Amino acid sequence: MRTSARNALSGVVNKIVVGSVNDEVILAVGEGVEIVAIITKHSVEHLGLAVGAPATALIKSSFVILAPDTPDLRTSARNQFSGVITALEEGAVNSEVVLDIGGGMSLTAVVTRESAGELGLAVGGRAAALVKASHIILAVD
């Protein structure tokens, strides 16, 4: 599978919470790291998702929101990952930020250069990556 999404985290379905239109799929992607995705019931069935089934979470870099990594951070985003910035490439308008979230996994975010500066993002610094559950795309081989 090839995709334009910068972030692809593979794992195993840990839990499915069934809803009337959408289901919540919890994907274990690493030691203590889970990704929550909200997808349609049709998609769950079409992909053959079930507890124990392998799947990959795809996340566009523009869907990743960065925030200060503080213990009292409260947001409505279901997916919150703390990590260390390992790379920062500044462009004329946007900056690309790579965040090591542990377990050999990283997330890439594209934010405006202005936002990166206001947040004081720098290689070696800490940040939190936030992703809404509805922005997670699940894929299977």
C-alpha cells in the first residue's frame, strides 16, 4: 500500500464500540499507545475489522495539531501524543515538524511557520500532537 499520508501507524484492533451510524475503533499501535478512530459502520464491515485484526492508521500531516506538552492540557481531541521534536524544517509559509512519540514511532505535522515560532518549537523540545478521531483513516492490506 502506498499513500500520500505522511503518518502511517500499524497495529491491531483492540476494541470496537458499536454506534448507530459510526463505530469507534481503538487500534493498539505500540506499547501503551492507542489510536482512536471514528468511522462508519459500513467501513468497519467493508474492511473486515474485528478485535485482533491488523490495520493501519493513516493521518495526514495537516490533520496533526501541535500544542505545548503540559500535564494539564485538556482538549476534545481523542488522540493525544507527547513527544520530542526530532526534526524541524522551516518553509516560507509552513514548517514541517517531526515528533518522536516513543516506541520507534513518530508523527509528522505541518503547521504555519508563524505558529511554530509562537509555540517556540525547536529540535529537542517537547510538544503534544493532537488528532481528532474523525481524522483517522483506517486501512487494511
